[in-house]
Amino acid sequence: MTATVSPQVADALRTLGPFDPEVCMSCGTCTATCPLGIDVLPRRVLRDAALGLEDHLLAEAEAIFSCLLCRACESACPAGVHISEDIRLLRRYLLRKEAR
Ligand code: SF4
Ligand code: SF4
């Protein structure tokens, strides 16, 4: 997939609430912990959001809305990323995009 980088994406997400994927170390612990076993949850989704890869986020919408918000990943994250809150903000962002 070609990637269009939009620096405005992370800025737009920060206007919706506290958004902190940039502290992610990309260790993969969260993905290994997630009970859903969906490849892109949550590490790649967070990376794509931090990088402003909007095309990727749109393609990952189903995974983003599948998240159970169980916080198992968040409890295991060594960097203290607020993963469930970040996913909530991503949902709000995608819903707003869809409403336009
Ligand atoms: S466990 Fe935390 S630091 Fe590691 S990839 Fe997931 S969000 Fe990033
Ligand atoms: S909060 Fe979402 S991404 Fe994290 S472990 Fe639960 S289902 Fe997976």
C-alpha cells in the first residue's frame, strides 16, 4: 500500500484528547498480549497514527473498531502508552472523517 504522510493527523487527534503513541518503543508486547490476535492491533495502528499515515488508518478501521478496550495491552506496555484511550480517539477521528 502506498502511504501518504499527513502530519496533521496526530495534531487532529490531539485536539480530541490526550494522544500519546509517540512514546511507543515498538516492542510488540501489546500485540503479543492482545486476546484478539489481530495483526495490526495495537502496535501498528499506533505507529501509523503517530506517523500520520491516514491511508493506513482508514484501511485498519475494522481492527480499530474491533478492539475490546480491555486494556490487557496497556497493562503490559513497558512505555506506559495510554493505548485504550488512543484507540478511543482514533475511533472518534475516523467517525468524524466518515461524517464529512
Ligand atoms: S507494548 Fe507499548 S511500547 Fe511496546 S509496542 Fe505496544 S504500545 Fe509500543
Ligand atoms: S485494549 Fe484492544 S488492543 Fe489492547 S489488548 Fe484489549 S482488545 Fe487488544
